[in-house]
Amino acid sequence: MAAQTTQDFNARLFDLRLERSRDDLFGMVERLYGHRPDYTRFTEELIAALRAAWDARPEHLKWRDMQRDLEPDWFQRPGMNGYVFYIDRFCGTLDKVPEKLDYLEELGITYLHFMPCLKPRPGDNDGGYSVMDYREINPDLGTMADLEAVTRACHDRNISVCIDLVLNHTAKEHEWARKARAGDGRYRDYYFMFPDDMVPKAYESTLVDIFPESAPGNFTFYEDMDRWVWTTFNEHQWDLNWSNPQVFLEMVRVMLFLANRGIDVLRLDAPAFLWKRMGTRCQSEPEVHVLLHALRAASRIAAPAVIHLEEAIVGPGEMIPYLGRGEHSGKEGNLAYHNSLMVQFWSALAARDTALMSHVLGKHFPPVLSNATYATYLRCHDDIGWAVTDADAGAVGISGAGHRAFLSDFYDGTFPGSFARGAPFQVNAQTGDKRISGTCASLAGLEQALNHGNAHEVDTAIDRILMGHALIASWGGIPLLYMGDEIAALNDYSYRDQPEQARDSRWLHRPRMDWAGVAGLGAAPDSPAARVHAGIRRILARRAAVPGFHGKVATEVLDTGRKGLFAFARHAATGPIICVFNFTEDWSGLPASWFAGHGASKCHDLLSDTQVKSRDGGVALPPYARAWMI
Ligand code: GLC
């Protein structure tokens, strides 16, 4: 009898959840697939897939669903602090992750992103983003059972877990691709295959090259099939054809399978590319947002504890829709990378000028987001592309091309007087585009300072690093620390000797975690690693203690009238918090009246938790100062 009741309860709960999101799901998929003769069957299969996933969902995750229904802002809270790592480079294998949780917890971490851990193709696999089986873990890292055990261990400590889901392509070794290659018509429709190069050439005329050096062009010819295949990224990554409803269905099943392993955040990889339209760049087409809205609804029905992080590394104007605009408001990505905040941080740091930063962040980003927030970061596993538009540069009186070239030269260290030590990534000879690799510490000047043996330069580099972290901890959103950045890891040049990595300078900033260094932090509190570690730990702890840093609180860029200073207000209900950052190695300051005018009259800095007014009533801002004033 009791079992019967539980079953009824579960079934009724599913029906309620389906009703709640019915329009979001079917309103969207109908637009994409409604014209197809098999549409009705597709919708039946879709509902069956959702119901099957819900039925299979473990009880403890259904409780998590309930908890998150009651606390839907869980991911917007100031206590959320993220950490991103490659499992092998961080601790070897999945089953070792729990041993590192004390370390992460002490740092203040409540969210972990395990970099690609699903089974990749053998050989070069684009750092794991060339997946051949979405239902298996990379055998070098462990098993699905390990993943489930690790997520439970994380949940026990109130840590949420994020993994990657690559939607745009599969490895050419994936079962679907192998069947397609063998001539199975059903699976050929999962990909884009062309009998000759006429259509590919027509598309190519408006496409951009993502990896112009290592994988030029967007199509690959396979002699055995006598077919051209769409391969936006690398040859071994075959783009999926999302105009085929079967692809949608397959991916919903995969998504919910992973959700049922205990995953809290699905990082949807490279979603901008999901929809192709002749005559366009085939990026961020309107259908992409329709698709992402539908996928979000599917999760919300069958695994409501799960949220989506959308990895759209695009220009400022193009990015916000990934967090849901217009009809998709509150219904698309819950999180998206704040690529512009990252780019503008490095840009202002090199230029010692915040005009472009203030313009871009003030103009393109709304003060509040509905049911969404940013993933803020300074560095990640990828390169930095200078996503600065000509129009934005022009608005502050500089040349877009000139500024982008300056930033590239500055960060690869060739610009005279540069403090940075990075490396170029995928230089595009045609467009002059030059992206940049390098760790946070090396780009911020620590590597050069240590090479020079110059203590003052070391201090300055540490201040740059800490200012950046104070920025991403206060803007709004979950700050994501990239592994090793908290101990000021420097560039790792060893990739140059690895044949599979040598052509991809992103390995420069993917060093192994230096656990010996971590063990030595206490014994050498004055080392750069220990100072950065202590500084970041403090920043995260202070952030967690400030309710006004909740993701729902509006962010407004302020004019300081000083070109080296960047400032914004977080408009908390208890009064504004004025966050100020000095992007130069010179002293600066603002009158106390400026702060008071913006509602911060106490001149109390929440970050250092001290009073900071000077004798003459001004607030002095030392080189690379960061302050959260009330
Ligand atoms: C994303 C990943 C990147 C990868 C690409 C292709 O941008 O972050 O590392 O190369 O997708 O999957």
C-alpha cells in the first residue's frame, strides 16, 4: 500500500512538472520540428523519455529537486564559489576527488566543475571535448559508479557538481558516427553530410575558422564515404544536425542520464554553433535559443534540481540572450560565462585605462537577470579571444583592430614594457586575429617578476591577481577559480614536448596541480603562492558574508571620472555597495563625497572590513586597490 502511494505520488508529481513546463517545451520544439510528418510520434517519444528518466531518478535526487524548488535562488547566493579542474591534472582519478574536498572547502568552494570526464576518442581528443560515449566515464579517470560516489560526497558537503555536455559535435568514433560512416541512413541524418563540395563551399563563404592554424576550414572530405562532413572544430569532431528531432531526443536522454548520476550543473559546450543557416556565420542563430529553451524545460520537468551553464564565448551583445531575453527570459541558461568581464579585465589592466571596460559593461549588460546569473572568471582552460567590437572601441575613441592587436602583443609579451608572459594561440593570418594563452599569474606579471628577481614587481603582480579576483567575486554571479590560480601557478611549457599537445598552446595554462606547493604554503607565508592563496580565500569568505552580493541584486557601472579606476554599485536592499578597482600602478583616490553621493557614506570597506577614509576626507586607492565600500 505504502509503495503504491509513493508510486502514485511520483507519477502525479511528474504530471505537475510536465504541466508547469509544457508550453516551454512543446511551444519551442513545435517551431523547430512541427512541420515534420513524424512530429506527433516525436512528441510521444519525448514525453516517454522524460517519464522514463523521472522514474529512474534516485530518491535522494528527487529530494534535491524538492529542495531546489523551494530554494530556486540557490545558485545566485553569495556563498556560491566555483572551482574548475581537470581530474587527471588535479588528483589523478575520480575516486581521489573526495580526498581533496577539505582543501577546497577551506578555500570556500561550493561548486566544482570537473573538466571533460566522459569517454573521449583515443588519441587527440581536444582536451576531452571529442566524446565517443556520453554514458561512460573516461576509463583513465574512473567509472560512472565513481562519479556517483563523488557527487554524493560533494553533496554531503553542500558542494554542487558541474560536468560538460558537448552538444554541438560527437567524436567521429561515437557509435552514431560509426553507423553513419558505415552507410546507415538514419545515422547519416544525425550529421551534416554532403555528396560534393558545392554546398559546403557556399556555407564556407560566411563561416569563420575556429582553429585556423590547426584545423582550417569547417568541412572534411572522407574518401571511404565519398562525403563531405561538417567539422567546425577539429576533423574528429563531427557537428550534429539539430534540425533532426532524433538528435534532440537522443541528447535529452543523455542529459537526463547524466542528471540522474547526481550532476547539478550541465555545462553545455559551444551551443552557439547548434543551428546552421546559409549565408550566416552559423553562430547564435535564433533557433539556438529556441533549442536551449526547450532543453532547459526538459531538465526542469525530469530533473528540476539541475541547471544549465551555457558556454557562449561571443561578443558582448551576442552573449546576454544565452541567459534568456524576450520570450526566453528566465527560461534559458541559468548561467553563462561572462566573457566580456574577463576580456575587459585584461584589457584595462594592459591599457591602465578603464574607459572601454566601463562602456562595454555599462552598455551591454542589464542590471538584473531573471532566474539567471553569470559565471565570472579571469582564466579558464581556453585561450583569451579579444571580443572587443569595432563599434565599442570606436565609442571610446580607439581603433578596434588596433586595440585587439595591442592586447595580443601585450599578453604574448612582445609589446615593449609588457609585464605579461603568454603565448599566441591560433593566429589567423587572414584577419590578423591572435588569441592568447597563459596562466592568470603569468599574464598578470608574476612570471616575469620572479625572473627579474624583483620584489616590488612580485608585489605588484600579486596585487593584480587579487584585484581581479575581488572583481569577479563582487560583480554578480558565481566566481570560478581555475585550478592552480589560487596558488599563482605559472605557465607550464612542457606541452611543447608532447606531440599531441605541441600545436595547442592552451596546454600552457593547464599545469598539473602542485600539491607539494600547497603543503608548503603554511611554512612559507610570504611566498607569492601563499599570499595569493590567503588573499583569494579571504575574498571568497568576505563575498559569502555579504548578502548584497546575491545574484539578484542589480549591478550598475559608475563613472569615477578617473581613467584608471573602474567602479560599480550593487544596489542591495540595505543600501548600495560601491566596488572600486584601481587598474594602475599609481596611487589614486576619490573624495568621500563621491562615495556618499552614490549612497556609501560610511566609507567602510567590506573586503578589508576596515574604515578607509583618510584625514582630508578622501579615500586613497593604492596601486591595484580593490574595495567594497558601504
Ligand atoms: C569549447 C571548449 C573548448 C573546445 C570547444 C570544442 O569551446 O571550451 O575547449 O575546444 O568547445 O568542443
